[in-house]
Amino acid sequence: MTRWQIIKRWCRWHEGTIAVVLLAIMIIATIAFAQPTGTNTAPNKVPLSTVANLPACNAGNEGLRWGVTDATAPTSLATVTGGSTVHVAVYCNNTNWIVQ
């Protein structure tokens, strides 16, 4: 039996009581304030890498954002190159990692 089937059955048993209203509020709050899953607990923090260790930039990774720690003379919207010590944000555009 799924969680929703249990909730429906419980609500039928307690129909017309304040418990139904409280349960509905609890469900809505659980959905509205659910935390994202995964290991990144800081939603605006991007992973860091060197240019050489970035994942492949292809259709499957398009839209990914990373921070690199070894960019060389980064120029906005240019393909990133490594080998220095400049920290910049990069974006996969389906072909190359570009400096943001």
C-alpha cells in the first residue's frame, strides 16, 4: 500500500474532524519546504575543479556550472584554458566550457 493510499484511508476514517485539516497542512508543508537531495547542501555553491578535471562538455552535460581554480587569462564567453591560478566560473554550452 502506498503512502497516499494510507493517507486516503486514514482521512476517510477521520472524516469531518480537525485531524484531516491538520494532515493536509502537514503534507503541504512537507512538499513546500522539502530540502533538495544530494551532497550539495549549499544550493548556490558550485563544485570546484581544475580545467583538466572538468567533466566532458557534451549534450548530456549542457547547462552544468563549475568553478575552476587554474584558469589562464580568462575572458568572458571564451573557452577556458588551465595552467594558472585564476578562479572563475565556467558553463558547459554543449561544446566547450566557457568562462562566465
